[in-house]
Amino acid sequence: AVASTPRREVSHSRFASGELLAGLTNRQRQVLALLAEGKSNIEIAADLSVSDKTIRFYISAILKTLKVRNRTQAALIAARAMEIFPAENSSEPH
């Protein structure tokens, strides 16, 4: 019973990552993917042809939706989700 508990937690965190990302808009997912690549707000803004202020707004909304306190935590969730759902995560505009 003890050995199965960690596996259940890992499995739950995988599903939780996917569920949390499902709460993001396509644009927020694009921003999150670029954030997970280690890009700064200014670099993300340039890539998406929007202002730095717009990116700050998106990141604030992303942090709230993912229920995390900082970019690093958000990037970790994104990285986990990309391992699980690689075809669904892309920074390419649609």
C-alpha cells in the first residue's frame, strides 16, 4: 500500500497538469510554452508581436489559472505537460 501511494501521486500530478493547461486559452499556452523555454517577457512579446505589458497580463493570468506563485513553477507544469501531451503544446501561432 505504501509503495503504490507515490505512483498515484505522480499519476495525479500528470492529470492535474493537463487539466490545468486545459483552463488556459491558446494564446496563454503559447506564452507559457515560450516562458518554459526560458524566454524573458520582452523576448516573448517580440516573438508574439505584442507589448511587454500584454505579456505581463498573460503571465499573471497563467499563474492564477495554474495556481502557482511564480514563472518557474508555471514552467515546471508546462514542461511536465509537454512530456505527456507533446503534440498538443506548441508555441507556433494558429
